[in-house]
Amino acid sequence: ESRVDWNPNMNISIVIPCYNEGPRLAATFNLIKEYFSHSQLDDVTLIFVDDGSTDSTNSQLAKFVDRPHINFAAVLITHPINRGKGAAIISGWQAVDADAYGFSDADLSFGLTALEPTIAALAQHNVVIAKRLAEAAEYSFFRRLSSRFLHFITRRLTGVKAASPQSGWKFITASALRNVLPKITQERFAFDLELLLLLQQNQVSIHELALPFTQHDGSSVKTRDGFRYLTDILAISDSLPFKLTTFYRQLAVLVTTTSLILYGWIIYYGYFFSDDFTWLWFGKRVLGDWHNIYALHAATFSAPVVNTYYALGFALFGASAPIFFLSNILIHAAVAWLAGLLAFEITGSRLNAWCTAILITIAGSAYETIVWIGANMHSLATLSIVATLYCTVRLYKTAHWRWLILGLVTQLLAYGTKEISVVLAPLILVTLFTLYKFFKLQTTNYKLPTLYFVISSLLGLSYGYYQYLMQTQGGGFTANHYAFSLTSLARIPFVILDLFLPLQVIMPFLTPLRATLLGLIILLIGFYLIRKYWSQPTVPLALAFCFFGILPTLFFATTNWWEPLSSRYTYLPHVGAALLISSILVASIKTNKRRVVHALTAILIVVSLAQLGYMIQTIGSEYAYVYKSGSTLAHAASLLDSTTTPIIYIEPNHPFRDNHTHLIGALNIYAGYQEPQIIFLEAGQHVDLSPSAMLLYWEPKGRQYQLTSHSDIFDKLSPKP
């Protein structure tokens, strides 16, 4: 801490900002006259700044200033409109020359008797800030709570060291103020914070002085000022210097903690069902023969990465549903973390990264990849896609071999996970477009970026052709899974809307006419937002995520053309939605469009609550059923022994009746059955159960799988015609 040069005869200018302070000015004037009537100070200037008041403030100040005063001078500055506390203080400081400058709230809560100890402290320090000896008891519980919350947020986000950064009594020597005053941008309540941070960066000596505080009624500080202050804190914090590794770590902790808070309950509530057993079975077979990594796959796509994931999971933890659900949550957190880093690399804004990561963490309509173990292939593919784009940006910024290798590896991982990765090549192109359009990156090493682009293009084209063959051979194009038509494109607005609001809630109320009108409204809003915010760096990439992420599943056959996609298919587009909303929100914060910020924040809170509510309702109804089907299937299979009961018959009326593979998988995992030992019966087919055979059937009333060795069960389940 540096010691300042002290002039015992220094003159002091004190700014008193006033906004609609008419009712309390008489008391303020009395305090001033009483203090200076016996004060030894004789070189003090009080600068009253009327900040656009609409009451009698200006007339009262004018009368007071025009009177003769003893031991102090009084000046009045008038703002025609309200500009904020910070603007008023700056106007006052710029109006006069002094050796030291200060400001006080209009009610003089710390009292003018604080001047003597303040001036004494200025002999040792560049800056003196008052802090309260005790918190005002007159404050309501809500105000005390909100004040402590804002102080906590302020210190965590900005690193300000002062315990009372919003103190209404601050004094600064002219030499210290001269270096920071031109850099101040905040004009309202965040002015104090920015001032202290600038002084802190200049490493000047800051001293906090404990003083008695008197609470006065009728404060002009309103609740909306707290929201404004919070918005300003975010903007200020985004411009502060920081350690990159600390930022990475903090972002990782945030998304992981938030994901566990929001979805940790699924670890205890959920269970395997349907394709989960299939993938576990594939994983078990991969452990027996690693060639099965490529040989085992679904009908329309190959997934060696998914097979490896389940093989390692099964080898380490067995068929442990809680572990796999925990893995789902951590994969989801990793997607949010990497997407946040991608936003940061493109925009240079930590605030954009925080917003993107938090919005993805909430998941919204894309919750299915967390609550359904088998759906995590979508989040695994998205993780590899986002990682690839992050490596792409880093490569074009650094031209380093490390990012080329990592980028190609993550591409291969994406292509080995799920067919939605066919959109990766277009996303890489849009990322490159973003880099050159907004940043005009210049690098002396064009070889690596060019090589990366060529290899990525070849990989993308090869994978696209491979997927075409897989879909053709697997029946994807011939089994009425797709409905290629122009009307399918009309689904785009509804799929986009479903990323923000649970569209299933209003589906029963939609008719073709209503759906058409709603689609037009969504398109108009979308075009307006794109036109207004196209200049934001992440907007093109966000739109690409939304459009290309939807495209592979857009042409699925549906009952109505306005139907949204299933939750798991919205996971990749959900990343784009988060990038888009973050761009709009951060741009509004940095341009001080507070009404937009507050409105958008309120909408996001309502929408997030609606999405979480819909998720909870869906899990409580649909998923409770499928979790029970999986747990009772696993329990029934664990009661069997393939050596003592070599034959198991399966009655056809069971959940997911068109999916026989998951039943084979469950019986193999828990009882060691091989496919020849498992016989699927046709509808109405009866067999005589020998002592060496059992029947696995679904009991609809109890909603559970059961076993029996009694042949008369067939008459109850499916009587002969």
C-alpha cells in the first residue's frame, strides 16, 4: 500500500446526489448548518446535483445554495433527466478542482461528523470508505437478505475487497481519482463498484472506516435498482482480468453441481428399461470378443463408441443403474461445460459462457438423455460434436498440431456414436464462417488449418455416404420411418418452440388452422430476432445447431405435421437454443437494455419452471411405468438359472412388444441365457410348460413381469380364439 502526500490545508469537495429528495432535504440542510456552525474546517465545497427530480428538490436546493454560508461553499448542478447516481457524482467531481473528492447520500446517514476521522485517514490512504458499525435494525428482513445476497454475488463475481462496496460515504485523493475517472462507464448504482475495482487495479491504498450509521425513512432506492445493480455487476465482471484455469474450474464446478442438484434424484429413482438392456448385453458381448465393437449395432446405425461405453461400464460396475444414471448426469454436465468454453472462445465473454452453460444444464425439453440411460448416445454424440467445434476454434486461433489431432479424434468419436453426427461437417463449416466473418483470423501457418479442413470434409462426406447405405440397408427409408415432403419443413417452427416451451401441453388444442397461425407467429419472431442480433458472433453457429440438429429427424413420420420431436432428439438443437438466448441476453446486458434483460430473464425463469414441471409430470406418469417394467424384468430374470431351466418362453403382450432384443439382453445379463434358449410366443399361442421350462409374462394389473411354470396361465393371459 502506498502512502499519499498529505496537505493539511487541502480543500475537499463533497457531492450530494439528489433524486426526488424533497421531503427530506429540510432535515439535511439543518444537519449541514448545525455541523458547520462549529466546525474547524473552512475549505469545503458541497456540490448538490439534482438528477432529474420531478418534485420540489430543485427549488429547495436552489434556495439553499443562494443563501450565504459559513465555513463552506454550496454549488448546484442540474440534470434535465435522471441519469443515475454515478452520473450525478461524476458531474459534481468534474465541476470543481479540489485536493480530495467525496460523496454522501442525501440523507447524510453517516453524518458530517464523519469528516474529521475521514480527513485524518486520508493522511495515510488514497481512499477512505465508511462501513457501518452495525446493521440498521429498521431494515426489513427481505432488504437485509437481498442486501447480503447482492454483497455475496458482488464479491464472488468481481473480487472486490471492500466489505461495503455500496457505502454512501467515499472519499478519494485527487491524484488517485485522476487516473480512474476517465475509465468509469457505469452511471447508476454500479458506479461505486466500478470505481473501487479500478482503484483496486491501480493498487492504491483503500481504508475502510467504521462509523455510526443512522437509518432514515423514505429511501429512493427501489427494488428495481437491485435488479439494475445485478445486471451491471454482470457487465462489469465480464471486463475484469481473470485466470483462465480458474474460470475453467469454476465453470466445471457450476455445471456439475447444478446438474446433480437438478437431476441427482434420478440416480435413486430410475432404472434400466427397453434398449438399456440391449446395450448392456452388447457391452457384455464386447468384453467377450472386442471384434463385436463394430459387429453389434442397431438396424440403421453403427455405434462402436456406445458399445465401448457400455462394455467399460459393465466391466467396472456391472448392471448398476445408479452408476449409469450418474454417468448420464456427468456427460450432460460435460456438454454444458464444453459448450460454455466454445461460447467463450468465440465471443471472449465469460458472461456468455456462464449463460450458455447454465441454460444447457437446465436441459429443458431435452431431459430424456438424462433420465433414460439408453438415450445418452445423443448426449455422447453431442459431447463429441461440441468438443470438435471447440478444437476447431482453438486450431484456427493457435495453428497448433495438438488441436488438429484432438479435433480429428473427436470427429471420429462423434461418427462412431450416433447417426445425428452427420451434421458435424456443416457445423464445422459454419464455425469457420464465424471465425472469418467476425474475427478475420490471420495465421502465419495455413498448412494445419487447410489440412484439417480437407480431412474433416472427407470424413464428413464419407460418413454421410455410409449413413445413406446404413439407412437403406436397415430399412430406414423403406419401413415408413420417414415421410419426405415439404410439409415436414413446416415442423421447424414447432420444433424450435418446443426447445423453449413444452409444446405437448398445447398439442390437444391445435388444429391445422391454429397450428398455421402459431407457426407464422413463431417465424416472424424468429426472423426479427435473427435480423436484430445477427451481428453477435455466436448467432450463426446457434442457428446452425438448431437447424442442422433438427434436420436428421425432421422427416420422421408423424400423425400431424406440427408435432414436435421426441425429447432425446432435441438435445443437439438445445445447445443451439442456449447459444442463441445467451447471445441476446449478454448483448442486452452490455448495451444497458435493462428492460430487455429483465423481460428475457423473467421469461427464462417461467419457461425453465414450465419445462422442469413438465419433465417431472412426464417422469411421474410415463417413466414410473417403464422404470417398473425394467426393474421387475431384471428381478424376474435374476430368479432364473439357465442351467436348471434351459428354456424360457416369453408371452407377447408386454411393454415394447416389437423390441425382443431388450428381453434377450436382460435374460442374458441376469441369468446367462443365450438366444436359442429364449422362445418368443405368437399372439394366442399356447405351450405346455415342462418342468425344465418357464414362462415370462407381463401382468398388466400389477404392471410387472412375473414368472410361472403353470400352463393354465395362458387361459388368463390370452385365451384361445
